[in-house]
Amino acid sequence: MPVASENDITLRTPARPVINPWIIAITVMLSTFIEVLDTSVVNVSLPHIAGDLSATVSEATWVLTSYLVANAIILPMTGWLGNRFGRKRLLMFAVTGFTTASVLCGLAPTLGLLVLFRVFQGATGGVLQPISQSVLLETFPPEKRGKAMAFWGVGIVVAPILGPTLGGWLTDAYSWRWVFYINVPVGIASVIMTSLYLWDPPYVKRKIGQTIDWWGMGMLAVGIAALQIMLDKGQELDWFGSHLITALAVTAVVALTAFVIWELYAKDPIVHLRVFKDRTYATGVALMTVLGFVLYGSLVLLPIFLQVLLNYTSVAAGIWTSPRGVGALLFMPLCGILLSKRWDPRVLLTLGITTGAVSMFILGHMSLSSGTWDIFWPLILQGMGMSFIFVPLSTTTMDGISNKEMGNATSLFSLMRNLGASIGIAFVTMLLARRQQVHQQILVSNLNPYNPTYRAALAGAQANFMAHGYDKATAAHQALAGIYGSLLQQSSLISFVEEFWLMGVIFFLMVPLVWLMRRPKHIRGGNVGH
């Protein structure tokens, strides 16, 4: 049987109907939003899941870990999968699988089945972000990508912030199972719109007959899984004091090193790493990795601060971290407009990074007497910074990438953002615990009978308890316990403040990288050939 040539395949491809690109933007936005939302919406429900399924909270954290591992494994393969099976078909399968897995998660009678369904949900969800982004970038011409990415970026930035608030409300008002059921109507709408409005470009069909890079796929899966589990469980298992964490670290390094070497020389690699030869793309991926580190790291820090030191409930903490999403919603459209007016995106990036750093420094001035408005305005400012980072960074990074390589490039871009987020979360939780111990030891050294301030505070507290009817011995014990409790609060506060300042410094260190990127061609007035 004669083999059809690429020209024959192209000629037989049905003409793509003319569709308003904003309809396509809404279509891919729906699938992206539910996937990103699911990375954070389950967090506040873990104690309820553990209690309902007769498990410990520690065991229930596998509900999060299983999703993140499956998601991370599939992300870099998405470009290859899209070229092999077609992006429209892959996207429909992924949204259908994600929605089905959400229903199964809500119905799960045991923790084991819930973890299994979360693996399926993470694997299908991992496809959604990069495919959606590549479809969106291909749909809009380069000069209009700023507005398109601003619209799409709302989901990426707002969803993880909205997740804890929505998850807490659904869990308290209904049940933790509704955290998963909420995906169903959005998933159905996404499948219908994808089937009606999305079409594959002709060049996607050219790689249907390629061989499968089984070795690359295996090394990638093992390496990413080991790395993700290590990052997620490291603090819980005392990092390299645990033989499991050490083994996972060694496995990740060996497998990922072998994967990179293999992919550089494979005939049909599952991931095209040579895309990193583009200086702007490589720099943009590095910036996005750091952005994921800082954004998700601070997203973990603030709710803990509010609950542990300011005694907020989990729902209240979620609500008062949402102004960051409000700031992003307000300023992302403005960023898109400025890009469409041919502003240099590197200038906007510098503005966004500086704004994000300033917001961190303001949070670094919080105290035990801080009120809600002391949190509100820095987070609005941070949301503004995120909008002026995410949109120009995405458009500039992808500016020199051909449409043919777009799926592969967006897959790696999304993978590194997620890995940066995992590293950021692991780092801030580890550093917070370590610094609390350090400051506790320093402050305890001042609690000695030769310190007049300590003696006066202890005597005053003891007299206060005795005035309320306690005997002398009990009052002395209560006074000592109270002072030690204040010491623990102060050591925690200092640790939080240090971390916010550190995040601000890391933000500022991103600025020089911005100017390693080339100015996008359509901004300079040239044409981008794809």
C-alpha cells in the first residue's frame, strides 16, 4: 500500500472554519481553570477527608502527592502526545478523563481508591495547561498575543488563590466530596466547546507514524516521580535524615541526567530539549521557574502565618489571601492592552518583578498586632506584580518558537513552573521550621535569672495569676508557661518575617535575567515567521 505524502495529507485536511479567536480563548480557559484550581482546592479539605475515610492526616496527604506526581510526569510529554494523536482529540480526551476522575474522586469509599483516582485525574489534568497555551498562542497573531495571554493568565494566577477559599467553603457548607463534583459542569462545557470550536493545524498530523521513545518516557517518569515525592514528603520525613528521601534524591538525579543525555541524541525524542538553544526561551523558562518558586512559596507562607499567629480560621485565611487574585484581575487586562500598544515587555516584566518584591518587603513588616488591612494592600500590589510578570513573560518566551514546536515548548514551560512551585513550597516549609528552632534557642538563652527584664516579666505575670486566685506555686508555673508561649510566638514571627524578606530579595534577583531576553519581533516592528 503506498504511503501518503505530507502534501497529500495536507490537501485532504478539511478546511478550518473561521472562528472568533476569543471563543477559542474561552474554550481553552475553561479546561485550564479547573485543572489549576484542583492543585490547591483540596488542601484545606484534608482533615475532613482523613476523618471521613478513617485515615490520618499524614496518610491523606497522598491525595495531594499522587495528583502532583502524575501531573508532573505527563506535562513534558504533552507536546509529543499532541503531535501523535492530534491536539483536539487529546484535549477532549483529557477534559473528559479529568471530569470523570473528579466524579470518581467524589464517590471514592476508601483512601486507596481516592489516591488511585487522583493519579488518573493528575495524569489527564497535566495535558490541559500546555495544550491550552499552545492552542491559544497559535490562534492569535503575535501582535495580539498579549491580550490573549492576559485573559488566559487570569485562570493561572487566580485559580490557585481562589482554590483554598472555595475548598474551605464547599467542605464546611456541604462535604469534601463537592470539592471534586464542582469540576463536572465546567468539564462538560469545556468538552462541548472543544468539539465545536477547536481544529488541529495541518502540521500536527505529520508525526502520527513516528516511533515511541520508550526509554525516554521511562526515565522521565521515574525521575520526575522521584523528584516530586521527595519534595512533597521531605519535610515530613526530615529530609536527608530519611533513607527514603535520600534514595529518591539519588534516583531523581540519575534518572533525569540519563534522560537529558538520551533525549539529546535520540532519533525521535519524546521531549525536544534543543529548544533551549533559543536564549530568550531558556531565560524565560528560568524566570518562570523562579516565579513558581516565589509565588507558591509565599502562597503557603501567608495562610500559615494568619492561622498560627493571628488565629484566623482556615476559611478566613483563605478569604484574606484572595486580594492577590483581585489585583491580578484588575491589572491583567491593562497589561494586555499595553503589550498590544507595543510596549517593551521587558519593561513591564521589570515593573512587575519590582512590584512583587516591594509587596514581599511590606509583608516582611508584619507583627502580631497586624490587622486585615495590613495584609490586603500588599496582596493587591502583589497581584498587580503577578499580572505584569505572567503575561509579558509568556508572550516573550514563546515569541521565537515556531508553531510546530509550540506544544513541546509550552509543555516544558509548564513543567518548570510546577517544579519551581514544588521546590518553593518544600523550601519555605523546611526553612520556616529550621529558623523557628534557631530563633527559639537564641531567645531561650535570654530567659535566665540574671536578666532583669525576664525577672520583672515573670514576677508581674506571677502576681497577675495570684490576683486571680491561683496559689503561689501554680501562679509561678502558669507565668513561666505564658512567657514561654510568647517566646514561641516571637520566634515564629521572626522566621516568617525573614522568609518574606528572602522572597523579596529573590524577586529582585530576577531582574537581570529579564534583560537577557530579546525584545519580541512584533514589538520591534518586524514579522515573526512561523
